[in-house]
Amino acid sequence: MEWSVSGFRDMTRKGRCMKANGASSSGAYGDGDFASIKVFLLSVVTELLLAAVIVFLRMRTNKVTWLLTFFAIAFVALAQQNSQDLTQLLQSNTNLSEFTTLLTSYGDIYANLSFQSQVTILAPNNDAFNKIPYSSLGPAFEANQSQIVRSVLQYHILPGLHPSGSYNGTFSFDKTWLQDTSYTNVTGGQVVGGVEQAGDVNIFTSGMGTRSTLITANLRFAGGIVHVIDNFLIPPNTFTQTVPQFNLTAAGGAAEYASLAEYANTHKDLTIFVPQNAAFQALGGTLQSMSPPQLQRILDYHVINSSTVLYSSGLSNGTILRTLSGQNVTISFASNSLFVNQARVLQQDLLIANGVMHVIDNFLDPNTPSMTANPEIPTAPPLIQGTSLTENMVPFTSYLPTSVTSFDTRSATPTSSFGATDIGKGASALATATTSASASRTSQSAEKSAADKAHSFSLGLKVLGGLIGAVYWTIRIV
């Protein structure tokens, strides 16, 4: 079975037809069959336990006490039965039918979700699937690159509960299940940005500046919360692949020229202050005359290598940071703007595979690290003396790799450099993974069936535990 966008739709249509004809779309028992079995088993267990409790209490207590206890236990049992699992939640939301097909096709992820107690899923609706061919994810989905699609799916799952009310006007950056070092090199897993904007609208940001709007919030199931979003989250890409998206081509080319690109693409937990193209144009004549080591010394002063990625929420007034060059920069906040030394931060929190970029309006000068911000002027004059280029000339762009694409899926770790393999064009590095995925599709169907059974068993245990707990405390009180 092919795993392209059209393949997902075919699976969905086939599943609906099979259910309409009374057949199952996943082995001997379908999702609907397991839901019926759950209701039957839970009803039987609940009624038997309630009957036993009533008999016991009638022998031990007066009528008022046992009636109150009966209703208390019945309430607990009813609440447990009404706590729907993930399968039931997805089945009851028809606008998530394609996401359901995608999720259940990766049986290990689906089964893992079955045993989570606190997890948040950002689920793209059916309309989001229609946008895939026009996004940077299109080639990976159409080429059936299952490992890439798996990483995308993992990027939509967040550990912990993140209800819509937990977001405010300040960006928060939450870890996800995407930890595969082929696609990310951030401690604890790649992040998704979340913020509440005007009109109580929640926005999630991801790679390449992608914005996804929260459509339906706080759909609760036994293991956590589902938020429905209108666009797929895109896993952040490498520094080299990301800079053209934000018209930072001079910085990308300069990193290549100064032999800094590999470090910027692969080193763990980086924070990079990237000068805008206009800053390069203002010093273009001088910068282009520098040797690679001379330019590297200046660029190193723009890279922070710490144990954690420094998103804007972690940059406070007066913070002093050590750069790759060994010298410090100072963060300040004035006139509602963030500054690094004298440079104003123009754009914050552009996610990359191994950290984050912040765009600044000017170069930082390692020879004058004590320079401070002047918020009274829009842009400080360049500290580095040099000659400028004409407005339509952007230096170093010719050094950018010609293979820069919208979604590079090559390894984000130093041991397997992003520059080694172009998976986006079907390189051999993914061939083994694709073959393995094809061979495992039969077993994934079995995993899905096992996950359904796990849902039933897990929910049954919750009901049983609730009843036993109620009985225990009733006996203690009596």
C-alpha cells in the first residue's frame, strides 16, 4: 500500500466502505467492534460489582448510608465509562478522518499513545491534508518517504497537558516527541511555539515560519488532549536550508565561505544572531575582501553555544552570553525592543533543526563587545568600518549550495552531516528505511489491532480501579 496523500485518502474511503458493508478495516475486529465490546464488558463488570457492593453494604449499614454510597459508586462508574479513549475521540470527529488514517498506519506510535496518561496531540484537520502538495512536505508525502512522515507525525505530539488556556501573549516553546537525530539535534526533542494572539486566537509556529491556527480546542480523552489545527506543523530544517526562506541569503553564503556552515547545521543546541541582508550590504565591500578565517572570527561572535537553546522567552534584560569566539554579548530590553549589544532584534524565534535564529539589524563587532543599545535610533551605524555595496547587490549568495530546497531531511547530527545525502530526491540512504516500512505494513495492521485491545483493557482497568477504590473507602468510613 502506498503512503502518499492520495494513498491516505484511498485508505479512508476503503475503510468507510468496509464499515458500511459490515466488514472491518483492520483485521478480524474493527474499531467499531472493539467499541461495542468495551461497552458490553464495562457494563457487565460495573453491574456485578455494584450488586456485590450493595449486598455487602445492606448487611453493614442503615438504608440511608447504603443508598448514598450506591449513588456515589454509580457516579464514579459512570464517569469512568464516559471517559472516552483516543480511538473513540477520533472516530467521533469526522474532520480528523485523514489524520486518523495517518496515525493508525504507524502502529507503534498509535499503541504508545494508548498508554499515555498526559499527552497533547496537535491534529491537522482534513483541510490541512489538502494543503500538503503545496507545502514543503509535499515531496516527502508524495514520494512515500515513511521515515520522514513518521518524524512529521511525532512532531505533532507533545508530552504533558497543554490546554488552550495555558497559552498567553508570550511565546512558549514546548518539547515534542520528535527526537530522532536524523531530523533534530535539540536536547529533549524539537519544539513547537505556541502563543495566544488578539481575539483569543491560538497560533502554533514551526519550521520555515509555518503558522498553524487552533480550530477546535481541548478535545479530551482518557490519555490527554487533542487540539485540531488548520495546517501541518513542519519540522525545522537546517540553518543553510532555512535562511533563504527569510531572505537571509548573505548570512547563509557567508557561513559557507567561512567554513562555518557545517557547524551551524549540525552542532547541538545553537542560538544564532543572524544579521539581515542589509547589514551585509552596508559592509559588503569590506567583508568580501576578508579571508575565510577573518570572516569566521566575526561570524563566531554571532553564535551562542550553550547547554540550552535560547528562545526569546529565555532572553532577559542584562543577560550575558558567551559566544563561539569566546567573548560575551549582552542582552538588553528597551523601548519595547530586544537588543544584543547595540543591534536590535528584528525577528525572533526562527526555529532550525538544532536550535533557533534571531534576526538582527546590524553586525556585532568582537572588537567592541561593550557597546550598548541606543533605542532612540531605528538602526545603529555599523561598528565595523567598511565600504558598502549597491542596494541590489547581496554579498556571498553565490556560495549558497545550489541544492537548497524547502525541506531538507538529512541528518542533523555531526556524525551524519546534513551535507551528505539528499533524501528529498530519493537518495539511497532512505531506501533501506522505505523497504523496511513496506515490509512492516502487515505488522502495523496487527499493531493497530493490539492497540485497540489495549484501549479496551486500559479503560476496563480504570473502571475496575474506580469501583474498588470507592468500595475500599466506603468500608473504611463505615
